[in-house]
Amino acid sequence: MMGFLSSTFSKLSKHRFLLEELVKRDFKKKYKRTVLGMAWSMLSPMLMLLVMKVVFENFFGRDIPHYTTYLFCGLLTFNWFAESTNGGMFSLSANSAIFTKVDVPKYLFLFSVNVQALINFALTLLVFFAFCALDGVPFTWTFLLLVYPVATLLFMNIGIGMILSALFVFFRDVDYLWRVFLQLLAYGSALFYTIDGFSPLLQLGFALNPVYRHIAYIREVVLMGQVPSLELHLTLLGFAVAAFLAGCLMYKHYNTRFLYYV
Amino acid sequence: MSDAAPILTCRNVSIRYLTGDFKSIGLKEWVMRCLTGNYKVVDFWADRDVDFELQRGDMLGIIGTNGAGKSTLLKAVSGIMEPTYGQVVRHGRVAALLELASGFDGDLTVKENAYLRGAMLGYTRAFMDATYEQIVEFAELKEFEDRPFKQLSSGMKSRLAFAIASFVRPDILILDEVLSVGDGGFRAKSEAKMKEIIHGGATTILVSHAIGQVRAMCNKVLWLHKGRQIVFSEDVAGVCTAYEAFLKRPAGPAVYPPPASA
């Protein structure tokens, strides 16, 4: 495993120029070379935040302090997960004209998508901090712990992106299924409500939802200013390692077989 | 020459190619087809026991009718595919110039596409910075360099593709019907450039349906027929004559040396 990782990293430095050019290409295509394009991509989470706040504040806002920030924690995390996995899903098939002609590592295409999603997330995070200040959330040192869930979620996103992009090469309706699943997941990730009043069985379901667990970590750090439990740390790490390993194995196993399917 | 270590060795290379109903299929279609027993995967041997070796400076011509397994063999040599059995041993860098005009992005400019392609071919950024001017100059696309690629004619696209690729200095060069592109003037220029690369010491593999080209340029020849190796020989003229005789009577046997009665 270590050998596989180190060979991956040495390949990565060898293909740095290609990765940079792919990132540039994906950026230009997505934002159509406009500054507004980037602002545009922030618009959707902002509108979502506004609508949720207006609609749900009367139902849930009474019992949840700093409800705007509470909502934003969820949306921020969920949107990153959705953008990264949804975009990553097409990374192989969209670049099939390249990898069937030139021998390049196939994960570069997915990495490019994730660099972009990460930058988008970082920008949203800046807006998030501004909202925290407006909402009167005290900035404590525990904000530094945000690095941890960001890192685990990044690896989980890449892992799930690998699995989805491979599946999408095999089955062309995976994108439809994934969009449906994301919609269900949005309702099941407690973006706008708390799970405190639910039955233990239902709470167990939430405990198995990796996106919810990441959101819970971020809320604990931001809203309560406390260090989450060791158990939560290990859980997030477990999700990340499991998804990343599964993705790597899938890419390794199908590496030379993808071209039969495109 | 022949006592030197081979730069490329193909030992009993056999490639089983998969095709059938799994291409561009959805999950639900797959389930339905499996249930109704209408799901067929066909595998056939695209190449069977292909066995040859090349020394530095060799120029190999691969001949054979459509479906002989030429392109599949080239994919194995360039590392895009792995042989099912047998092995390919390469000593040095391989550059495959296959289907040049595909893999470009219509939304990027000529310059951006040039850099992206350069990165795919394994060039460094410094190398691209240094040679970019020569590349557009050679492709005669200086005045188009900031235009989106989709506005170019297909001739212009292949000119750019050829120009970028022509700066590659591989140890093993693979040419799939790309010896010359463009109109009269550019064709002469590109042929001259190609000869320059070949005479630069690279070992070249040429796939061509122009038997005259193989006769004129190659010192070794490999004749494939329906995946089987009919002959690998240094007697280029003899094999080409036998192949031409075979082409005139497609019903006849693909054999070398030709049957005495012929």
C-alpha cells in the first residue's frame, strides 16, 4: 500500500504540468472566463440559505441558536460534497478521448475537478466566516479544528468520485441515480433541523451518514466552540479512508479496462 | 545491428478484446437485458501470439487489412492497453501519434489547446514556453492563436496537432496513418518533418495502408491478419509483394512465403 501511494505521488509530480493545464481548462469551461462566473457559483448556496432561513426559521429556528450559521454549516458542507461527487462522476467519460490515445494517469481528471470544487468551497467558507461574524458567533481557537473535517471530506470526496466516475463509465444512468440519492441525502443530513428529538434507531441512521457526521463536527466546533469526541474524529477518518481505498482499488482494477466501455 | 539489445520486445503478445452489449448501457437496461437473457458480451482475440523485436533506428511497417489487430497492438506497445498474455518490454520513452485531431477542446483557444496537448505528450512547461512560437509558426496558425478551437477548420486542427507532436523526441515513435496531413504545401512540410524525426534515431512503427510508403521507408515489416502474425521479416519487398498479391485475391490464404503456384 505504501509503495502504491509513493509511486502515485511521484507520478503526480511528473504529471504536474498536465494537472495544471487540466485545472485551467476545467476552470475556463465552467466559468466561461468571467469574474461573474465565480460569483455566480456562490449565488446558488446563498439563495438556498435565504430560502431555508425564511421558510424554516419559524419551525426550527426557535430551538436552535444562531440558526443562520447552523443552516450555513450544513449547506456549506453538503454543497461541497454534492459538487465534488457530481462533477467527479463525469471526469472519466468526459476525457475518454484523451486516455484512450495517450497513456496518462486517469485520476488526474478527477483531481482537476476536485481542485476546482475545493477552491469553490474555500470561497464559500470565507463568506461563511463573514456570516458567523454577522450572526454574533464568537470566533474561538476551535475554528482551527475545521482543517480536520475539510481534510477527511476531501479524501472522501475523491474516493467517492473515483467510484462514481468508474461506475458512470459502466452504466450511463448512474448520474440520474446519484442525483436522486443526493436529494434524499440532503433531507437526511439534518441541514435545517436537529436530530435530538428522534428515536435512537433513527439517530443511529444519522450516525451512519458520513455527510451528516461531517456537518455535526463543523457545528460543534463553530457553534459550541468545543472539541468533538475522539470517536467522531475516528469516524470521519474511517469514512475517508474507506472511500479513498475503495476508489483507489476500483481505479487500479479497471485501469486498463475502461477503454472497452467508452 | 542485430546483436544490439532490442529497444522494444513483444513476446507472444495476445490481447483479448471485449465488445458487446455492455457499451453505453444503463443500469436498468443492464438489469432488464440480464433478466431477459439478451445480454451478450463477445470476446475475441484481437492479437494472437504476436512476437517481434526492434533495435534502435529500426523502422517497422505494420500491414494488414481492417480488423487485423494493428491498432490494438499499437495500444499495447504504447501502454494504453495491457496484453492478456505475453509481454511488451520497452526501453525508453514511447510517443504514440494516434488519431491526431481528437482530444482537443473546442472551447479553449489554439494556444491553450497547444499547452494542454503538450502536457499530455509529456512535455514540460518550460519546453512549451520555449517552443510554442515555433509550433504555431509551423502550423501556420499565428493569426488564430487566440481563437476558440471550434472556429478552426478540421485541416487547421490536424495541422496544429501535427506541429505539437512533431517536437516529440521519443525513443519509440508510433505512427498510425499520420505521416502527412493538410493540403499540398503543408503535406510536403510535414513529410519532411517526419523524416527528420525518424532519422533522428528513433525507432519507428508505422501503420499504413499505403504499401508504397512501407516499401520505401521501412527496413522491417509485420503482416497481421485477423489477429494472427503472418510474418515478421526484414524482407520488406518480398512481404509487400505477397501482401499485394493477397489483396488482389481476398479469398486466397494469407500466407508467407506465398504458395508456389501463385
